[in-house]
Amino acid sequence: MSDGIRVTVWNEGKHEQSNPEAQKVYPQGMGHQIAQSLEGRPGIASVRVAQLHDPGQGLTDEILETTDVMTWWGHMAHHEVSDENAEKVVRRVVDAGMGLVVLHSGHMSKPFRALLGTGCMLKWRVWNEEGERERIWVVDPAHPIADGLPECIVLDKTEMYGEHFDIPQPDQQVFISWFQGGEVFRSGCCWHRGAGKLFYFRPGHETLPIFYNEQVLQVLYNGVRWARPTRIAGGLKRDMHPDPPEKIG
Amino acid sequence: MSDGIRVTVWNEGKHEQSNPEAQKVYPQGMGHQIAQSLEGRPGIASVRVAQLHDPGQGLTDEILETTDVMTWWGHMAHHEVSDENAEKVVRRVVDAGMGLVVLHSGHMSKPFRALLGTGCMLKWRVWNEEGERERIWVVDPAHPIADGLPECIVLDKTEMYGEHFDIPQPDQQVFISWFQGGEVFRSGCCWHRGAGKLFYFRPGHETLPIFYNEQVLQVLYNGVRWARPTRIAGGLKRDMHPDPPEKIG
Amino acid sequence: MSDGIRVTVWNEGKHEQSNPEAQKVYPQGMGHQIAQSLEGRPGIASVRVAQLHDPGQGLTDEILETTDVMTWWGHMAHHEVSDENAEKVVRRVVDAGMGLVVLHSGHMSKPFRALLGTGCMLKWRVWNEEGERERIWVVDPAHPIADGLPECIVLDKTEMYGEHFDIPQPDQQVFISWFQGGEVFRSGCCWHRGAGKLFYFRPGHETLPIFYNEQVLQVLYNGVRWARPTRIAGGLKRDMHPDPPEKIG
Amino acid sequence: MSDGIRVTVWNEGKHEQSNPEAQKVYPQGMGHQIAQSLEGRPGIASVRVAQLHDPGQGLTDEILETTDVMTWWGHMAHHEVSDENAEKVVRRVVDAGMGLVVLHSGHMSKPFRALLGTGCMLKWRVWNEEGERERIWVVDPAHPIADGLPECIVLDKTEMYGEHFDIPQPDQQVFISWFQGGEVFRSGCCWHRGAGKLFYFRPGHETLPIFYNEQVLQVLYNGVRWARPTRIAGGLKRDMHPDPPEKIG
């Protein structure tokens, strides 16, 4: 485990450029707000923002190799992330143990779908352009991602995401959401993939001030800490034809 | 659930063409032997063999749409299966609920890797060209795939597969193998993926008569029955923006 | 696997004796209604009702030894089931593979709590003595217990059960409920315990006609089929000090 | 999460009193050796030893209420732990989130069996009174309990534990063991139970110097850190009949 977690907040950064509503909510960009919420917290060594319009789409080897945990928010430009860069993110998770914290509409991003193997589609709705109430219930109070939260997080105005959410059953289900309109959703989901860990957290529309909510930010911070890399001494040996460690016959 | 299971045994069919050792063990092809073992068993409606050298690589729409459960054996020609055909198999599992039973070296096939999201690599060894002893222990005796088996299946001459096996933690772990040379392996693994089910079973080298072993064949049959499709009335509605079923506000 | 499933519907049978509302809904007792819904369905060999006021509390050795799957409904008299009888049910599940399908308020029954190891408590509410609306969403469409159901079962008048439900994370989560009053609940939960299988299904208040709903009854039938015993040839050998099957040194 | 973890090493302490072999290996008692290995490591606030022959069996309210994580080793005197004290340990895990790290023969202890709900029996063997070789393979390299370990821990002389191990499928399977004599075993198992976490680790016979092995001690330390309590602000509300947080009708 590294001494402190080096976080990269990957942010698509498109809505903030084109949508005045999004600019009003996140004048410096959503990535900036997420990064700021993590900076200086115990166990966090560094936080930087990387965006789609950065050189190398913010996914250069230099960035990936110096990232312990990456958070990911994208929505309208999933297809613009190159297949090669998406594959590099997947490999960094599976082979090198980088943690990946995928937020909200990131459920349709290339790395998330490749890591899960399913379609990852769902139902969605923004009611009257303002949203509806969501209640996010803790169902696994022993999980470190639930630490410090109340038994229920209430978001008064949010976008609805509804089942069926086409994901593999999470290894650990931390939160389940209730929506005013009648739907439920598996809102906090953990998986291990190879050497790495993957956490999905549902809230976070581009024009709703979700990432100012202190409890949402606590979940993000907890998720980043949970997703930090572990290290196998000497590495894992696969793709090999070993001599038998024990004598045969 | 259909009245009986329509099985397609997909077989790469390469070793049988080029390797006299493989021909000796499976003179009519490995696919034929697997198919024959399933035919006429309770609950099985039909069994056919499809191979890589068949029209459409044995993966035509007509075949996929009339298959409830597909078994898959491949090894030296994983790369020859077209990306398009591999994707069709994945979609048939995730979206339509086709069961997929992946055997032995099929762990590196395109559909298996895409459905799991990890590298799926492992260690391997054929000792003295004859193999070594494997003991396949049942660890989940309540699982239907273990039905009718003894607590341990012993294969005297087999290829070793060893950890780390780069797969997501199985939803259900049915078997764990011991090998003479000092390795262990998660040999019987179950996952759900979307509407479909996926079972991986380890034994089965091309030049060893594994698919004549009655207990191995019992596992295959159990796996096919476990993987049969289920049906949601009216289908699953995703990728949509529904009106709220409940009144809001 | 036995040729057909021998089902015992265990029913507390207290409310029907003392509460006119319960008598009106289930004039012959709730157990009778559940049993009737299972009789004659494919794969069901026999169905009988056993009740708390029967000899041996309906849990005699003769009954347990001829039961493949037991359904369990109890509420006001959990404490009257003797510790010895509860332990016999647990042993029959863990050691002999009997399936157990626990309904609604059975979550506080002695066998359920002993098999899970947690407190199994929850929140509850019957709104205005009539109940509120529940939407039971399928979250695992590949699971055989979801077979033949729509993506959502709607119960217009039901008792609310809310999180936190103090259970171990299910091995497989099939359903999640939404309630009008703002709660969610893990409504369909599967676990393996030793040689046996355990399914919990939430709906079923004593004065609400839940067990006349065709979709609820489909879930019960699916659950009984899923929970049927498997068989390890020769049995499982534990509590022993074996000679090593392999030569050491 | 508390600032540092307060650990109580619960030790049966019987073999050390009666068996000269055990005394030779652990002259100050096994508990002392385990405690010493944890003291002063990062994140550990305090470590104390509590034993069966202590007042209140080392399980007084004062001890339990000031313990964040308890390790447990017992073997010949499981039955001497009072039912009341075992139940207090279970409640402290489930209700208050105390972590429990159960070692080796602790698999038959009262708290472990009550928390899991199954029989927890297994096969065992000490070959030629000296033991045989065990290879403990990491199967979940992303898990924090595997941090800093090699892909395989080798113990040259150890007691064999073999499947079937009668436990519920672990929520996360970290290690699987290979034994010279032909058996495998699920050696590192994680479960959540209510507010608390439970880790089982296999090695540790009373007359073999297992708890001097640096890699074994690393697993213990990792397990203690993984099992530390989380905290739900305001606590979990169960066993209650709440007013609906949302307006009904």
C-alpha cells in the first residue's frame, strides 16, 4: 500500500463548456469540485484533475502510472474516449491494481462496461427538469464505504436511475436507492477485477448540485480509500508454464 | 423456460485435424463426444455440433437463436473467431439469456473474456506429456451442478491449471482442484451475466481422454441444466425514459 | 435429485384461530391456501400442511425425513417452537439438504435466525390498517426464481418491511422492493447453508390476501423448485481424520 | 472509525498449561506471541491478551466494550466458554461492529458457529506428528488482506485441514490451501455479519511454530485492519414501526 493515495479525478468536461445550467452549478467544472472535496483529507497524498480535452485525453501513460485511484465522470462523449485509452484504463485496473470509482452516468463509459462484461444500461428520468427525491439506504453497515454516514442519505432533487441495471451482481452491495416515482436502484456497488477494485456510485447529474452534498462527498472519499491498491510481493505469475513446486510421482 | 433444452456444442475442431494424438483420443472430434454424452438425457431436447470451420463459424444467427445453452471448447484458434461473432455470442447470453458452458482452454476465448472483463490468464503444465493427478473437490454441495457427484473427482492424468486465475470472484464456487505438482485452481465457477448464466469447468485437454470420464460428463450435463434460460414476461425495459409509475409531488 | 419434490407447508396457524380478519382472508388457514397453490404443478410430487398445534409441532422426524422442501410462515408464536425442533430443522437443512422457503414474518423464526447468524430484525408498518403499495423489482433476471415473472410485481395493499434488514449479504439477490412510504427492502434472497438451500421472500401479511396473488404464488413455486435437494454420492465426509489420499514425502 | 484499533487477543490458554510440546513452542502462551506481533504496527492503538481462565473468561463487558477487533484461538475447551459469553461476543460483532479474526481450530468455537449458522466441521490430519507441507495461494490479489504477501505462502510442517469445510460461501475468498496429502481448503475467508466483519484464517496448530512465520503474522495484521469497525451516524434503526418518511396516498 502506498503511503498516501494519489488520486486522479477524470472528468469529461463537456457539459460545462456547452450548457449554461451546468456552468452555473459547476463554474470551474465538476472535476474541480470533486477534486477540491478530496484534497487534504487523511490518507490522500495528492489530487489532480484530468479531462477529455487534455493531451492524451487525460489518460497518458504518465498519468496512469502515477495514479492509485481514478474517479470517472462522463456522459455525452463516452464514444470520444479512444478504444486504446479505455483499454489502458482497464489494464491499469486489472494488472496494476489501480482503483476506479465510477460516478453516475459513467455507467456507460467504455472502461466500466469492459470491466463488467454486461450492457450496463438502465432506466432514467429527470422529473420536470428539476428532479425528484431519492433516498439512499445503507444495506451493508459493516462496509467501510458506509463509514460515518447516516442510515439514509436524502437527495431532494435528483435524476432517477431505475432497475433493471444491467450489471453483474456486485461482490458487495452497499447502498440501494428509493425514488419518488416508484423505482429502486443498486446505487453503491463494489467489485474486484484482477488486482484492482471498482466502486460505482449513482448520484451526480451535471445540472444538479449533487457534488456539494457533504454525505455524497463522504461516500466518494470512502470509496477512494476502499479502492486503494494492494500489492503482491514479487507480482502475480500468470501466462507461464512453471516447473512443479512439488515433486511428482 | 423452454420444454427441453436445445444444446449447441461449439467445438473449435482444429487439433483433431492436425494432431494425430488428438485424433486417436477423439476420432470423430471432441465435439461429437461431448454431444453424444448429452443426447437423450432428461430435459435435453436436442444437441447439435457447430464448429469453427462451419459456415458462419458455426455461430450464425439461425444457430444462436435456436440455442438455449451453448458449450464451448477452443484453444489454438481463439483469434480466428471473428470479433463480430464473439460479440453475437456475448449479446445472446446477456440480452437473450442463452447459457454458456465454457470448457478448459476456452478460458481464453473471446466470449468468455468479454463476459468477465478480466484477463482470464493462469498457469499451466502438462507433466511428461502425460499429465499429473488432479483431485476436484466439491466445496458447495448444495449447488445443483454438484448433484450426483462424489465429494472428490480424481483424474489420474491431466493438464495442470494453477492460480492465480484472473477471473472475477465467482458468484458461486462449486469445485476447487488440487494438483500433484503443488497448485490449486478454482475449477467450477458460476456467474450470472445480464439475462444469462455462465459456467466454467476446468478439465479437458485435447490429447487426454477427459471427456470420457463419467463424472466429468455428469458435471457437463448438470452445468447445461443449470445454465438453461429463464424468461421475464414482457422482457426487461432498459435504455428508456419512463413516466413515473407513481405520482410525484 | 428425487423424482419429484415432497413439500411440507409449515404454518404457525395462530392468527387464523384468534383473529376474525385473518379468518376472513384465509378461512381454511393460510397453510391450506399455500399448499393448494403448489399442488399438481410440474415437478411437485406431494404437498402437505404441518402446523404448530400438530403433534410434535408438525416437525416430527417422520415429517422432516420425508420433506424435500419446507415452506415456513410464522409470526406471533416463534418462541413456542421448541429449541429442539428448531435445531432439527436447521440440521435437516445443513446436513441433509432440505430446502427451506421462509415467508414474510418468518424472518424472526428460530430456524431462519440460526441459519443466518444475525438478528434478522427490520422496520415495519401497516399503513391505516390497510397497507401501502409495494413494487417488487427483479434485479437478477437470470435467476430461476424470477422465471415467468414481469420485471415488477405490484402489490397495492401490503405491509411495509424496510432496511436495515439484519441479514448476511445474500449469495444471490433476486428482488428488491419499493414502498410508497419511502423505504426499500431486499425482498428475495438466496443462500446456501451446508448441503441445503434457503430462500426468503418478503410478502405475506396474515390479514392481507397476498397468497392469492398469482405472481406471488409463482415466486413460491419457483423458490420451491430452486430449493430442491442435491445429493453427493457417498455423502460428505467431515469430522474425520483421514489417511492422506496422496503419498507424503 | 476509531483513531487506532484496540485489539484484544483472546486465547484459550489450555494447551500451554498441560502440554510440554505447546509450552516449548509458546513458552509465554500463544496469545502473548500473537499480541507481540501486532503491537506497535501502524494503525494499532493497543493490544491486550484475554484468556479463558481470566475473570469473566476474558469476555467481560468492560473488555468487549473497549475492543475494536478481537482475535480468537481456541481448541480443546470450546465447550467451557459459557453460552452467555459466546452470545455476548456475537452481539458485539453484529450490533456494535466489533471485528472478529478467528484462527485455526477456532472454527469450532461457539461465536464462529453462531455467526455462520452451519456446522463448521472439516477433515484434519497431523502427519507423523510433525505435519505436512501447505501452500497457501492468494486467489484475490485485490483484497487488502493479501497486501504485501507473495503469491504463495509455504508452510513446511503444518496440520492439514480439508474440504468439505461446512461454512457459508465466503463473501470474499482470499486464500486457498494445497496440502501434500491431496486436500484443498478455503483458508482465508471474509464475511460481514450485521455491523461487523469476520475473518477466518486457517494456519495455527498449538505445537507447531506457525505464529512465528512473518507472512502468517502479516495476514493477521492485515486481517485486524480489514476488520476494524465502521460507524453509522445515529445508528441503525430496526425493531421499530416508523411513520412513513414520504406521504402516502
